Amino acid sequence: MPKAKSYALTLVDYEASRVIGQPFVHFAAANVTSTHLKHGENLEKTQW
């Protein structure tokens, strides 16, 4: 989407519905304005 001002991302696990009875949303991020992710630009689980 070349003219988008920002993006929204979700990670939905539809296979979880077999276990918990509904899809499970692992995360949602909104208003993401970057067009790329730099190498190593992430957080370790101990940094949350």
C-alpha cells in the first residue's frame, strides 16, 4: 500500500479454537509508521 500513512498488524491463531473455543490473538500493533525493520531491532523476552 504505497500511500498508507501507517499499518496495523495482528497475529491471530485460528488453530487455538480447537483448544480454547475461539481464535487467540497473540498480539496487535497499530499505527506502525515504519516501512522496514532494521536488523536486530527486536526485544528479548526479558526486555518486555
